Amino acid sequence: MKTIQVDLAVIGGGPAGLAAVAEAKRQGIGRVVLIERDLELGGILQQCVHDGFGLHRFQKRMSGGQYAEAFIRDVEATDACIQDNTMVLEITPDKKIYAVNETEGMLLYECRAIILAMGCRERTRNQVFIYGSRTSGVLTAGAVQRYINMEGYLPGRKAVILGSGDIGLIMARRMTLEGMEVEGVYEVMSSPGGLTRNIVQCLEDYDIPLHLSTTVVKAHGRERLTGVTVAKVDENRRPIPGTERYIDCDLLVLAVGLIPENELSRGAGIEIDPRTQGPVIDQNFMTSIDGIFAAGNVVAVFDLVDYVSETGEIAARGAARYLKEQKEGNKEGHSAHTYKNVTAGEGVNFVIPQKVAAGELTQDMAFYLRVKKPDERVVLSCRMGDETLAKKKERFVAPPEMLVSRVQAGCCVDNDLTVEVRKEVPHER
Amino acid sequence: MQELLANIKSDARFEQCSVSASISEDGIVTLEGSADSWRHVVDIGHLAASFPGVVNVVNHLSAEGVRIEKSDNTQRIREARKRGVIASADVVIVGAGISGCGIARELSKYDMRVIVVERNADVSEEATKANNGDIHPGHKAKPGTLKAKLNVRGNELYDKWQEELGFELVRCGQVNVAYSEEDMRGLEKIYHDGIANDVPGVRMLTKEELLKMEPEVPGDPMGGLVAPTMGVVEPFQVCVALAENAAENGVEFMLSTELLDIQVMEDGRFQAVTEKGILDAAYIIDCAGIHADEVAQMVNDEFYTLHARRGGIAIFDKRVTGPYHHAMSAMPRKKDAESKGGGYARTPEGNILVGPSAVEIPDKEDKSMEESDFDYAYDRGKSIYPELDRRDVIAMYAGIRPADYKEDFIIQMSGKVHGFIHVAGIQSPGLASAPAIAEMVEGILKEDMEASGRTVSVREDYKPKRRPQVQFRRLSHEEQDALIRENPKYGHIICRCEQITEGEILDVLHSPVVPTTVDAIKRRTRAGMGRCQGGFCQPRVVEILARELDKDWTQINLKGRGAYILERRSR
């Protein structure tokens, strides 16, 4: 078995991994390897032919491929080793990585630091409990996107889409442009799951109806899907008897959410937050194991790739600092700090990072969070006891759009933090 | 018969039913008329079967509001006949489920030509693939039945099958837990049945013994029952292994081939009319599962009727390991009379499996998993493992049990049509009984052949051991490394969740029973069986199948005919 010593291994060559490698090299980390299972870098971005990427970071509209290309160029300009077509099978708590490919067999990487950037996977019909028969013609939106955009095949003629997350909306437009009929988009929640701009540009512009508080309860057919039954749901998302409607269709597209892909992390014994389904991390995106960091959708599902790239860079800077401390023989990782917890307060579904090292912040720190329900005119704040470390007003918030709260460098963390979203008091300044 | 009819008449449940009944000399009751619901059609059938002296029940009752469409095959039969006799065999086996494949493999050791016809695109597509994989010990079968005898014998023979065929078999044992006096009485009855059936090792447990054996049993149990010979398998693995070994020994499998009709010729041979042409045969073995009664009707031997009992199962993410060593079951709170009640087990691959449910349905093809099936299966799991969380469900499916009204197996040479062997009503514990069923049918056939002056000799080149299959995921990293150096395709992971390599998929494509669909690849390799359910690997599997079978991507199906995945090329 070939054994390779590296300073940093990044697992996954999607947006988080690419940004992490580029930043790691800028920070001067020596031997860096990027392990990617696919033949090309870019991850899921490569199958996103639609534009709308990079609005924050590059202030222009790019396709997924173009956005990825910008980072791939950065990475390829460095001396980082790109190990493509290679699949990681196991990560051990002492930072060994076992990976395979066809030409070299089993590779053993002995790493001083690791950044996990494996992304996420899609939820399936069983996870949203669509009953009925198991036919062909039921696919996740990502699989449909892959078949159409990468492989050049259409998986049906008439589609029903369940889930109004961005990928569902994008695929509604894509399938329409390809000459397929999209009967409608169904959303179990009472508000859309995707960004407003996608509702307008992907549904309204193509007269595709969006049915809120409605879900698919059953799939019909013997071999191929022949139709679905949809039903209205009550406030607990339970189907309301008597509201069922049969729809004739040969394709059910599921855009019912994403789950961080953490099987490798679990195997290594990394602590997972049941809320986000990703690792519990500190402000440097370090996990519960010293020297193992995580970035992007493996931590929690972000909506904007810009944030994903940003977290890759945060993790890479964290890894650089960790390696530097280690080299200088200083205490590093968990033993060097006491940690304060960050809790999701009023109106907040989850917040990352979940913990912060006590002491003075040496640089600005970002909290990423999702609200529980749509609201208008709210104040987003980060409190430590009675002290408010950061505060900003938001005109409109909704669960699909991740919020960021930034606490400035210089703040001293000596107690647990709470991030919350409250209704704005009219005369509050 | 008057007594039966009077019983039906006096039963308030059957007020709306209009039934007439006749009984033949050999004890077969035929029911005609109508009932107000399917449930009552089945109940009346069971009631008739329970009468003393009744050997079996032909149930022609119709149910109000239930129309079962029967396809008219006249035209297809005419077309098929035009193709003429395409092969001549000693034995034609109808159906490639666990019974058909088990029998085929048993007969493959003899010097005779055996052909298996199967309407689906793969073996194990019906009840075999959709059961819970329990190799039951035999203590839950009614003493004195054929089921009881074959269940215990079959369980015993599984070790030999496992050794020769190389599938996974875990002898986990089964523990039943009682929480009330009533539960205890229930378990005691099962215990006594177990003793009567000669089930090895079955015994009652005190509370202390139970908790010593399985310390995590929830609540306040009163005691339990253990049956150490319980095993679990992946049922489709067993079926595929049997089919492959049978094929290695010369059995021919005609997949995607529906049997349309059977004609009994003047010389006593059969012409089995399939959609691909006529098979001439000396013997026909009817292993057609839920459709076995229809096949028997093709030779006018109608003495039983099958009714479909659906069972729904849920599978959980491997990450959830559960606290138990044994397959577990608390006494069910609600239970269909004919079900063993289902329970909780871990498959050999380590997934928790709960169920199955038991629901009588009129449509033999309706494998739809309903919410009520899931709720039942989930409740069976939760009752013994309260921490089980529905969010960890990765797959749900339903299968159809082919039950007759005596609720026993029917395995015999036809009394009417010599050479036609019935293997019907093979519902649970059909999987556990399969080796004994194969043995019994082998005996019936051999005896008949020898009686007609034919010598039945074992082939010299018979190989009972199946070619072993590479399972990358089960090897050490060193072994994996060596394997990839031998064949680089083992270094290309196709299914991430289950760690299945391209090498393994190529291996099974060279199997003697070639898988041609995405589901067939899944059953043989596990690609697509993990938590993402093929979300990532399905396009890759389609690509490999298209490449290796020299087909366009649009011609690759998920399962049989009509289950296409891709409709056409994009613009």
C-alpha cells in the first residue's frame, strides 16, 4: 500500500474544497492534496448550467461551471496535488485517510490536518414517505439534472415536482425548455422553499403553477410511474382527507431537501449536531477532533455557493494556524482553549459555528443561521449575557435564505453566546 | 355443506353475502356467489377451509365494487403457437422465485434438461425479494402441517446451502418478549408448538434469563421465548445464488418469458406455450407464486384458490445498529390472524428491518406500500426498540404472499394430470422451507421417473459449489489493495453508500444468469441499496449496463418491460 505524508488533505473538489485548497496555499501550507472522486473538479457545480452563481463574490452572474472554473484555475496555479478519480473509504481519528483509485490501488495518506468538504446528498422518496408502488420515473432533482445536463437524456414527458427548493425550481425551467411538460410544483410548507428570484424566473415566467401546503402522498403505476396523488396538508403537514387529487404524469421529481454527507466523519468518530446533521464546529470550522476541519455543505446545507466558498477559506485559515502552532510546539486544538457554546435563540432554527474559543477575537467572525419562519422587519442579534456583540436589521427573512451575522475582531468572548431573531420594535435604534 | 352454508347465513358479518357451496368427493369445496367486501370473500374462504373433511377451497366469490381485470391472452397464444416448438425438455419449471430456483438447482445434479421460465426480467422478482429474509425456526407453524415439517427441515438444511452457495446467513436466534399474562400464554402456546414440531433448542425464558440475554429490552417484561436456530439472509442473494449454480450446472433460464397456456398432449407430454414459442416437456413444475392457481387451471386442475396477502417492510440506515443480538419481537398489539406478526431483525448487511404487515388484497399485482403497512411495521419495531426513528428509514416496499385457504403448502403430483407437479401456497415460511421444498419435489419427480422405468443418474460433472463472488466492502485495506492491482476496475467505486466497485458489477454481468436491469444489478451487488437509494450511482449503473450489453441508455430499464428510466435524448 502506497503511503503518503501530507500537511493537509482536503476531501472533495467541489466549491468548498477548491476554496480551501486555494486559501491553504495562500496561507503557505506546504504539502496539500485535494482528493476528488470524480474525473473533474467542481463537484455538483458542473451540472448546474443555469446562471446566478457568484453574485456576491464576483458581482456577476455566472453558470455553475464558470464559477467552479474560476476556483479551479486558482488551484491549478498552485503546487497542490490534485488526486482525482480517487474515492476516500475511511478516515481514522488519528488523521489517516484510506483512498482508492484504479491506477494506484489503495492509498494511505498520513495527514497533519484534514478539511472535510464532501458536500451533501439528496433526500429520497422514502424520507418524505411517499407511499405507493416502486416504479421507474421517480427521481431526485439532482439525478434529473445529471441525466439532462450531463448525459443528454430526458427522463420523462410530463413531470410533477415535489419541493420548491431552488433545485426544484431550476429543474422546472430546465425541463420546460427541453420540451417536457411540468404540471406543477408542490410544496408541503406554506411558503416557497427557494429564493424569490427563482420563483419568478423559473416558474412565473413559464406559467408553471406553485401549489403551497400541498404534497404528493402516493405514487401509482406497475412498471413506470403513471400518476401521483397530491393532497392539501394541515398546519402539522398532515394530508387533509378529502383533498386528494390524482395527476396523470410519468415523472415525479423530488426536490425535498439535502442532507450533509457525513458517513466518513461518523466513521472517524466526529461529533455530529443532530440539528444540522453536520459536524459540531468552532469558529475556525474545526470539528471535535483536533486538526480535522469541515467546510461547505458537509457542515450544514448552505444555499449560496458564495458562502460555501467562504467557509472553505475559513477552514483553510484555521488549518494553517493549527499547523503553525503545532510546528512551533505550542498547545493547539482543543487543549489550547476553553470553549463557549453558541445557541440558537428565539426565531432561529440552527446556527453555526456551535462553539467559540474563549478570549479576544483576533478576526471578524461569521455566524450562519436559518430562521424558523418567514417574517418581516426583524432584528438579528448576537448576545453574550446582557451584552450585544452584533446586531442588524433585516427587512425580510425566510427559512430558505441563510442569514449571516458578523461579530467584529476585538470582541472578547467570555460567556456563552445566543443568536436570535426578534421582531423589530418600531422606535428601537 | 348445509352446515357450512348455515354457518355463513347465521354469521352477522356475512349478512350481505350470497353464497352457494358444493363439495367434491375428494373434499374440495367450491364457493360461488358474491360478498359485500373483499375481506368477507377471504373470511368465507377461511371458514370453509376450517370445516372438518375439507381438503381445500376453490373460491369463486366476487366482491362488491372489486373488479379484477383478466387479460385476454387468446391473440398472444395464437402468435406464440406460430413460433412452434423451440425446445424440448425433461422438466419445465414455471417461476424463478426461491421455490423454482431451489428446485432447479436440486435437479441440476441429474442428467436431464431443465428449463425455467420466468415472466420478469430477473429471478426473485416477486415474493422472494420482498420478504424479511427470516429463516424461521419452525415454532410458529401449526403442528401437523406440511409447513411445519418443511420449515424445520428447511431451516436445518440452510447451513449446507450457505456453505455451497456462499450467501450471507446469520444465525442470530429469535427472542420473543412477553409483557402480560396474555402474552405469556401466547408464548407458551408457541413453545409447545415448537416442541411438537421438533424445533431444536426452543425454550421459555424467565424475566432474568431474558434480560441476561438481551439487557436492553424496554419496559417491564414478564418473560420470553428463545428459538436459537432463527437465521437471517438477504433473500434475493439466496435466490440469485441458487439460479447461478443451477445455470452453472446446465439449467436454462428463460427470463422475460411469460407462460400463456399449457396443452396436455395425447402421449402425456406437455406443450408449454410461452410468448417466445412452445416448450415441449415431460414434466411441468408449477412454482408460479401468486399465479400458481392460474397455471394449474391451464391443465384444468383447479382444487385451490390463492388469495394475495400484502406485506410491507421498512429498512433503516445501517448507521442505526440497535441494541440486540437476536431477531426480536414483542407480542403484537394488533395482528392479522394468519401472520406471524412480523418483528424486528438486522439483515446480514446490518440494516434494521421491521415488518411485515399483513393485508388481504384483491389485486394480485398490487405491491403498493400503504401508510397503514408502514405504520404497522414501524409499530412492530418501536414496540421492542422505542428509540427507532422514522427519519432513518431508507427504503420501504411491499410483497405479496400467495396464500391458499388452508394456509398450508401444496406440494404434490397432480391427481388429475400426471406429470404436473404443484408447488403452491408457498407463503411464509417459504424462504426458510425452500431447501426442504426442493428436496421433496426432487423426491416426487425421481420416484415418478423411476416408476416409469427411467434411470435417474447424477451427472459426473455436477458442481454444487457456486463460483465465489468478490465483495470489496468486506475486505481489509491490504486485500483491497491487492485486488485492485489484479484488476483495476475494483478501484473504481460506483455506489458510494455501499462501497460497490465497477469490478463487482462487471463480475455479475458475466454471471450465468445475466442481469439486464438496474434492479437486477442492485440485488446482485447492492449498488443502489444504500441510504441515497441510487441517487448518485444510478446514472453510472445505466452507463455500464448500456456499454456492456451494447444498448442505448434509453433501453436500460429499472426492472422489467415498461420500467424505462430515460425516455429520449435531450435536444
